[in-house]
Amino acid sequence: MNTKLHRPPLPAALVPRPRLTMRLQEGLQRKATFITAPAGYGKSTLAGVWVQQTGLPVGWLSLDAGDNDIFRFWHYAAWAIDRVCQGFAQRVTPALESLTPGSCEPFLVPFLNELNGMQGKLAFVLDDYHVIRDPNIHASLAFLLDYLPAHVHLYVTSREEVPFAKARQFSRGWAVQLDTDDLRFDAQEAAELLRLQEGMAFCPQEQLELLVRRTEGWATGLKLAALSMGKMKPGLLMQDLSGDSSRIGQYLLEEVFEALEPSAQAFLSKCSILQRLCGPLCQAVSGDADSRTKLEQFARAGLFLMPLDTHKEWFRFHHLFADFLQRRWLEREPGKVREAYKAAGAWCAEHGFQEDAVDYYLAGQHFSEAVGLLEQMKAIMVKREFSTLRHWLSLIPEAILWEHRYLYFSYILSLLWDNEPLLAESYLQSAEERFQASSRTWTQEERHRFLGNLYYLRNSKATQYDIDVVKGLEYIRLSLRYSPEGPDLLLAPPHMPLSPSIFRSYNGKRGKHLPREVADPFFRSMIEFLTPTGVHDTALVCYGELLYERNELEEAEEHFKLGLQENVHSRHQPEKVYLPAYLYLSRISRARGDWQGAEQWLEAAGKKAADDRAAGVPLFIEAELAGLRLELGDASAAIKWKNKYALGAHDPVSIFQLFPYTFLVRVLMGEEHYEEAWALSDRLLAIAVKGHRPMDALELQVLQALLGHKLGKTEMAVLTLEQALKYAEPDEYIRVFADRGNPVAELLMTYIRMRRKGHVRENEGPSLHFVQRVLSCFGETAPGIGKSADGLDRLERLLTKRELAIFRCMMEGMDNQAIADALTIGMGTLKTHVNHIYGKLQVKNRIEAIRRGKEMLE
């Protein structure tokens, strides 16, 4: 990544172009400057010279075709700015996780807020933007430009007009453009350029002016002409330089190339397929033992090669020359091109660049070598994202994928992680059909391995897209039955957001999320299934979170600590496991009243993240620490957190940002901004419900109940709390209520009193047994809870729902006729129920029944 974030080193000999660097300096008065011209006009060099001269902090990002992924693009953009504004990436990375195609605002708002808070001018260069084709990236940059702060300036170099540059931006003076006409060399600049070329003979003024006209001031054309002049008479060259610039360019490239020694031609041709060049790699591909010396010679010429590091060990070809060499070589010796890819792949594989090796093998269609290398990567986490894995496997013919069925299933898994469930389903169905048609000739081991992988993928689709954990459990059990040693698939990290909760990141149905009879066997099976692959730490911590939500603290603690122990072996993004583990261990300490221990767990998380340089972690740790202070009545840390991360109630929010913005609701409540907090919570609740995040929805409903109480809307608050209880009961979620402390306990007592008086409809509420379980978590902190709740629970257990409704009416003083009318039942039916009530309460009349009821509730 570092080479992408460095301004490429400048050639030793440079032609001063003050008229253009002055234009770039003037661009600091605008939002954006676009440098647009075909290849070889010196766009990147011009921008590099200006950066060297300006003295301002300038972030630089060199783009390539692999950056056509909105997540990757903005990841690199954040780190490019971070190189000159330390800490920038760490502060915006949490929001980066919210990026999805078609929805850039949830990320760009905090990104812009962070830019807005900076002191002094800042410039940001996007070099070679023409490689970007993704319309989502274009749209995100258009949004950025609309709201770019006055002290931040965007510079873009491109061979083509950039799609996000709009006419209105130029008409309003927001942007300025340097185009081909601006970048053409004039006669004076051309003379200086030719003077700086090694071995260049004197060129008369007349011929110089003709050369400038024929090449149209094209910098690379002038350099190529200078090289050609060393091999032929200038007059003959001038006669040949006719026609349009593209033909002249092709002619000059051919002239320069043909003038080289045959060994140099062969060396350049063979190395043209390389994305990055170094001496040993070029030697492996070309067979030339003098490869390093040749690279240094071509680099000094400043024409063919561009250094990628300050030590000048790694280089890349100038794009124009690479295209020329590859085209020419492929036309003449296609077989040798394939062999060069094979040699490059073999060298990279031997020297630890396995994923680069896969790229080269696949580019040369050396599928057996690529498959052999991918075989070594089974059941481990490759460094690149699933989108790269999907690209690799899409290049391998389907017949070969099917021959190596772990690759076929790995491709389906990459489709699932890349949000392509329909395409994945079509491949799954095809696999099942092929199995039926051909499995009779397979060995039992082959059939079992196939079914193990098939059912694992069926489980992934069922839980991830169909929101059917029951079906997922059935599939994972089948997978374990056929493949007890776990999957043998290629795994890669998906674009999953950093979050303080693994459990809350997965979809579920409200009120039917993960009941005990489904959840426990599901998680135990998943842990057993994933243990052989060494990636079971995620399942351990996820299950620990579920146990915590049920208030099963001891068992939850065991799972978190075991998850941390196993997480030590994780090579990729370990913070996505240890962050929630530490945070929930802190919450367990808090639930036990150990506030000091709670802080110590969070401090341990912070130290671990600092040691790992894990971006984004501080936002969550600082929020949790601020939450501890908030529970103790001190809102200062929470307000400081809100201001530091520039979060506002009106920000656009995606589903991946529910945690920080839900905490913002609590901060606003602490500031007594209740109306603002309510509006934000309402928006977040809609996002949580639509996104099938039941735990987040529950937490937001609990906060809304507290807000309603603060706003004096007691009945609404109680009904909101009742709805949350009703959704929580099937899955036995308790801590979501208990973690908000005594205000929830008091509201629960109000709910019980209203329910006792019949002010809430009995048949729509949660069981009082569950309410009592929630209340029991508050212990002695809320006096008067136990007896009242226990009495109501006994009444509920003793009487049917209809009898309880009648009994409440009796306690309100209603006569039999009023009760019959209110409940729309006949008088005979009513008397039957009344007699049943007397019998169950062991009383003889209404007065004794009411007295008995009050004794139970007091």
C-alpha cells in the first residue's frame, strides 16, 4: 500500500515550467483542479513538482484498476490524507465501514466533518483517475466536491475528462482545468528538454520548432524524438514525423524500441507483463543476469520506468510504454508471453508473494499452477477481500472449478459474501443436479466432502439472507455429519464493519431471533465446525454475547476469555473479535457492580488496539468509557466524545453506524436534548427494523421508553417498554433492559401498576414471569420491586387471562353488568368465571376476593 501513498520520485533532470506550477498554486483558491491530457504529457510529473515546491501538506494517491471498489478507494484515500494529517484515518475508519454502492453519505459526512475541523490548508492529489470506472466512486467524489471545506483542495490527473467534473463547478469558479493545450511544451521548454537528454546532439532552432509542431508539444513524443535523433539524421526524422499525434507516438515508440540493442528489446518485452519490477523478478522472467543494472539504466533515462520507492528497488513501466510493449510482444510471440506469466508466478510464489503469483498464473491462463497455489491456501484466510477471491475464481473455467470442487464451492461462498445470493443459489442448484447425476462413481470420501461443503454453504445462505436460523442449524448439523473436520474452502475477509458486537451484526426476526432451543445447539455446532480451521474465535465471542444478553454472565465470561485466547492466532483483523470480547467483559464487570474492573477491561482493549495499530477501535472504546461515566451521572466524557467524532443528530446514518449513533441518543439525553434525541432514535429504529437488527431495535425501544418518560408521556413510555419486553421474551433478552439502570426499573414498576389496574390489555403483553426475571437483575438497587412483581406473577399463574381481566374489573369497583358489557360476555359466562376466581383464591365473596388480591400485590 505504501507505494500508492507516496508521490512518485521525480526525474533527476526536470524542465522548469513555472507558468503551470503557478496555475496549480492558484488552484488553492478553488475547490478542485483537474489536469487532463493523454498519456505522456507530464501530468503526474507536473503535479509532483508542484507538491515538492508548495510546502503545504499534500496527500497523494496513485490509482490503479484494482481501486474500482468504493470501499478500497476511500480506504486508501483516508490513509493518503493520514500521511500528512496523522490520526485522520483512525478517526474516519469507523464510518468507512458504512460504505455501500449507492450510499456514500454516511461515510462522507464524518469524512467531511473531520476535514472541516482541520487547521490550515490541505491538498489531496488523485493521480491517474482515468482508471476508475465505478459510477459509485464518481458519485461519491461529486458529493465530496459539493461540500468540500474552503481550506481543502482536490487535484486530479486523468487522461480523460473525469465524470464527476460538472459544468456548474467551473461556471461558479469552484474548479479550474489544465488540458492538453496547457501542457504542450513550447519551443523554449522543448529546447531545455532536449538539452537535458543524455547524448543528444545539437538541434537547430528551425528543426526544433518543426519538431514541436509535429509532436504538438507532447512531452513523451519529444523525449522519444530525442532518443531517435541519436540513431538517425534529424532531417530524415522530421520527414517521417507527419500525421496525427497517435500515429506519431506509435512511430516514435517503434523507432526508439528498434534502435535498442536486441538484448534490451528482449528484456523489456519479457518484463512488460509485470505490474511491479525488481531486479530478481526481472531476471526470473527474462533470464537476463544483468537485470538490475538494466533497470537502473532505463530509470535514469526517465522515459520507460518510474521508481516506486525511494531506494529505487521497485519500478513500474510508464503506462504508454507498457501498453506498446505488451501489444507488440503479444502479436509476435503469444506463446512466450504465456511463459513469462508462468515465470513471474513461480518467482512470486517462491518468494512469499502468493497472491501476486495467483494473479500472474491466471493472467497467463496457467490454471493448474494457479489451482496448485490455491490448494495451499485452503482453510486459511487469504489477505485480500472476497471480491478479489471472486475475481480469481471467475477467471478459472467452470469445468476446472468443478474438477476441484472446493474451488467451485469457494466461488459460491465468495458470491454470498459479495452480496450475490441469487447467483449463488443458481450455482448451488447446479451443484446439487451434478451430484445427483455423477456421484455414483465417486468414493464415499468424495461424496461426504461434497455434502459437507454444500450444507455449509446452505447454512451460510439460510442465516445470512433467508434469516432462518432453524434451517441454518439443520444445515450445519448435516455439514458436521459429513465433514466433522470442517470446511476445506478458500476463505477471505469480507467487507464487514468494525463493530463492538458480532452478535448484533447478523440479521434476525424480531421476537423470533434466537430462542434457546435453536441458538444453543446452533452456536455449539458452529464452534465445533469451525475449530479445525482455526477461525472459531468469532463464533465463541458471538455466542458469549448471546449468553450475556440472557444474563448468563459466568458462561458468557468463559466464552469471551476463550475467544480472546484463540484470537491470538488470528492473522487478519483480530480487532473484529477482541474488541467485542473486551467490551462485553467490561459490561460483565459493570453488571456485577465492579466499575473499576469494567474500566480495566476497556483500558486493556485500548492498549491492544494501540499495539496493533488497529484503526477505528478508539471510537468504540471511548464511547464505552463515556457510557460508564454517564451511568454514574457524569455526562462530560460523553459530550467530549460527541464533539471529538463530530456526530450530529441530523447526520445521514447507515445500518453499520447504529452503535455510535445509538450512543449519541444517550448523550443527547444526558444533555437533556430530549426532542432531538427522540427524532434521532426514531430514525435509527426504522433503520434497525428494516435491516433486521432485532437487538439494536430493542435497545432503541428501551431508550425511547425512557425518553417518553422524560417528556412526561408516561402511558406512551410504558406501552413502548411493553412492546420491547414482548419482543425480548421469546429469546430471553434481559441485559438490554438491565444495562440502562434504575430508570428502567422504575418504569417497569409503573408498567406493573398499570397492568394490575387493567390499564394495559392482558392478551398483548409479556408474561409477568419474564418481567420479574428482568426486575430481578436490578437486585437491591430498586426497592419495592420484588414483592409487588412476585404477587402479580402469582396472580397471573393462578388465574387464566380472562379470569385475571375480570378480577381487575372487580378491583376497580365495577359491578357484574358493567364487567359483562366491558368484556362483551354474557352474564352466565361471567358468573361462571367469578365462581372459578373465588375457588382459586379460596374466598367466598367479592369483598374477600378483592382483599385477598390486594394482600398479594402489596
